[in-house]
Amino acid sequence: MSAAAATLVAAPRRSSWFRRLLQSPSGRIGLVLTGLVVLAALAAVAHLWPYDPVAQHPLDALQGPSGKYWLGTDQFGRDVFSRCMEGTKSSLRVALVAVALASSVGTIAGIAAGFFGGVLDAVVMRLADILFAFPAILLALAIVSALGSGWFNTAIAIAIVYVPIFARVARGPVLALRDVDYVRAGRVLGFSSPRLLFRHILPNVAAVVIVQVTLSLSWAILTESSLSFLGLGTQPPEASLGLMVSDSRALAASYWWTLVAPAVAITIAIVGLNLLGDGLRDALDPTRAGD
Amino acid sequence: MTEPIIEASAHHLVDDDVVIAGGRLPRFLRHWLVARLGWSIVTLLGVSILVFLVLRVVPGNQIDAAFGTEAGTLTPAQHAALAHYYGIDRSLWSQYFSWIGSVLTGNLGLALNTHLSVASMTGSALPVTVELAVLATIFGTVTGVALGLLASSRPNGVRDTVGQSIGLLALSVPGFVLGTAIVTIVAAKFNYFPNGGEYRAPWQNLSENAQQMLFPALVLGIAVAAPVMRTTRSAMIEIASRDFVRTAYGKGLSPARVLLRHELGNASIPIVTMVGIQFGYLLGGAVIVEQIFALPGIGRQVYQAIEDREYAVVQSTVLVIAAAFVLVNLLTDLVYRRIDPRVREQ
């Protein structure tokens, strides 16, 4: 997606950050791993899997990895590879919805707080403080228990946990930019607040928000799979990586693949997004543009 | 521990005339503490409102929870009587104030199923979590700082790449995966089932306590070690290029002394902050590990209460955890201010 955009737009700045991303090892590995995860999820959406992930093959229960079942089967004879694909899709769906909600609400709140200051700033930041007063997983747990389990409620719970992070991340640069010469010049020239915000401030906030989005996606996947592991996230029969790990507890001693397959799938997604976030942070940082 | 840090900090703070002396808190710190305490109380009030409101969103109510499907067979009069009994027929404000009023007098409510007070449940659960968090923090800090020092000793070298990869992996493998793997392996190989016995405090039975705590502390400690390692690495790399480090070498000090006293001394400021954040997180974030290893800690108390739909227990326990979290953050800030003279003006 980014590659296509970069070549199409051919804006010098944009292609140069993308080149910088490809130059860093963490950026490259992160891009490849994230690409793999996205591909697996898209294939699952298109039902391009070797077996239906909920189809049971009782005669083939608990088979090891083989040419027939690439990552073996679980206790109901369901194909572990296909279930990992669907689980990746479930996790990514929750993470995307959660981070989309959190980043839009949080970024708008943070920019508004930083730009307008005063009472609005105080209120937004105190609300953020209150949400920060909980360990993240506990807050998500409490919200999910209130809303009821299911993927969308899980996404909302994770979104609420991450809103204050985006608000803080976006507010910082806005505070610094508010008194920068070119913004002051715009104000003197009589530019409207929306114009100042969207044309002059938002582009400068975009970099930190993009990095935060990438890192938050990895945390969201972690949180989603943790909640699913506890039975509060994605509900069966839909496959979920956290539930697969939970189900493997009684089996993994003799049938290792039931644990290793979903564990590796989760780890690939989280490692990939973490590396991509690190790579993007370095690539988008204008102070490193000369490197 | 504090002394070398302050001395080391003072090396590049020649323009700062005051270095904190041991003993009583300096005045600026006392003022700051009062303001910070006030803020913490306001935050906690906000937290209590949020917790209260979140749990009021719950579909169904305490009557459905207590009676299950039988709730449908209740007559309207019985329903009203029960609503009055549970206090859910009153206005939201009146419910909130009566709850917060009892909390302030030390009454955290009752679990309806077991008739145990939340205060006594918390009293037995909190020490388990605190022990777990302390052990995990010690393990995580030692490992994290050691790995961070190793990685930063030659930035971008082999050691650094290996160290950073380990750190990334530790950051990325979820606790529930690691916990499940350990339980499975340990149970299969050593025929040891962590979910077996009742919790034993260290003063009751040290060896049994160690057995119960070892693996969960390890799992949580790895999660603590990763961010501590990253913080240590970046702080050490940044500090190594500072003038006062060069001066220290120029004075002819041994590399070990410069490393430990001058570099690590200054790096300890961000490290302490990170360790504090992680410790606070463990107080409520240990819920999954407590669940896997069947440790009756505070996180498990919340989870169990959610499962049993004991909303009063969830509500008060979450408030207790948030209060502990706010307190730990306050202490972290205090330590941070104590060891870093630069921030005292703020």
C-alpha cells in the first residue's frame, strides 16, 4: 500500500522516508512480517485457506504437521493452519477497529487541547490522567465485562484504553508548534483556525501519530489475544489466537503444535508491527533526514 | 545507592548550586509533594466515577446476576423489593455517594455469594500480588539493566544486535503464551502442577512459596526486563557521549568506575522511572499470569468477580488497584525527583 502510494505520488519527501524505511534493517523486517500478517488476514477474509477453520475432521484429530495438514490438527480435527489464518484475521480486525477509533478520537482531542489550550486542555488532559490511572489490561477487562464479550466490544474497550495515549502524543507537538513563527505568521495573516490546524499543524503531527498507530496495533493485538485467552474476546466457534493458546493447555505436552502454531502467529504479528514502528520512527523523524 | 547517583549527576550540573542532601525532604520537594498528592486525590475521584459508571453500563443487574434465569419468575413486587435491597432503585448520584462514602470509611462492600467483605478479600489477595510484583521487578530490573549494559557496550555490534533481538522478543511474546508454555512443560517434565496447592506466604512455608512464585515471577519479570533493557541501552548510549564522561576518563578514573558511577549513575534516572511504571502495571496487569498459575492475587480477584458477576467486588477492587497504581506512580515521581536535581524546579 505504502509502496504504491510512494511511487504514484512521487513527492520527494514521501519517497525519501520510504527509502529510509527500507534502508533500516528493522524497517525491512518489520515490513515483511507485517506484510505476511496482512496477507494471511486478507486470504482468510477471501476464504483462501486449505480447510474451513471450523470444519471438524474427527478421524484426523490431533495429527502432527504433514503435507495434508501443514500445521497439524486440533482435538476436533480442525486444521490448525487455517485456524491460525482466521485467528490472525480476528486479531487484526479488532486491532484495526480499536486503533482507528482511538487514534481519530485521541488525535483530535489532543490537537484541540494543545491548540486551544485553556479549559479544554485542562479537561482533556485530566480525563487522560484518569484513564492512565489503570493498568491497561485491567481497564480493558473491566470495560469488556461491562459491555459483554464479542469482537466489537473488545475493540471498543481497547480503543478507550488507547485514546489518552493518542491525545498525549498529538498534544505535545501541537504545543510546540503553536508558537512557531510560521503558525504565528498565519495567524497574523488572518488564517482561520481550521486552516491553521489542517494545513500547518496536522502534517507535523502526522509523523508521531503514524508511529503511534503502528506500535498501538501491536499492543492491540496483544491485548485482544490476552482477552480472548481469558474467554472475554472473540467467541467460539470463530477461531482466535488467544483462544487457541487457551485450548492448547491440556494438549500441548503431547501435541506441541497446538500451542506453538498460534504462539508463533501472535509473536510474528507483534514483532513485525514493533519493528515497523521502530523503523517508521527513524524514517519519519525529520531531524534524521540528513542521515 | 542514592549518594553516587547524586554525585554523578552533579558532574554536569555545575551551574546548579543546590544538591539534595540526605535526611529531610527539601522544601521544593515538600511543596511539590503536596500539590502532587492533591492531584492524585482528584485523579482517584475521577477514577471512582469512571469505574462506577462503567459498571452501571452492565446489561442486566445484580438481581439477574444473583437469580440467573429465575429472575424472570419474580413478581414486580419481589423485583422492586430486591431492587431496594441491593440499592439499585435509587438515583445514580445517591448510589455513587453511598458507595464512595462507605469506601472512605473502609467498607468496600460484600461479595454476595460468599458474604466475604471485599476489604478482607483484598487484604489476603493484595500481598500475593505485591510479592509477585516485587519478585518480578527485581528479576526484570537486574536482567534488563545487565542486558542493556551489554548491548550498549558496543552500539550496533554483535552484542547489541543479539541483546536488542532478545529484548524485542521478550517484548513481543505475550505473557499468556509464555505462561502456558511453562505450565505445560513443567507439568509434563517434572509432574508439577502449579494449580495444585493453596497459596503459602513466605513466612509460612518458604520453599513452597518459592515453588509457587518462581515461574509466574519469571514470566512477569521477562515482560519487565524488555522495556528496562531498552531504556538502559538508549540512556547509556546517550550518556556515553557526554562531556562529563570524557572528563571522568581524562581524570584517569578506571573504566569500571566511570561506567558504574558516572554513566550508570545518570542512566539510573530514566531506568528508575521505567521500573516504577512497570511495577505499577504489575499490580493489576498480573491478572493473566495469576490466572494461569492459579495465584489468588488481586488481578484474579477481579477476574473471578467478573466471571461470577459480583459487580460490587469488581467495582471496589478495581478502585483499590487504581489507587495502588496512582500511589506507585507518585512514589516513582518522588524517587525520580529525589535523584534528579534537574527536575526540582518544575
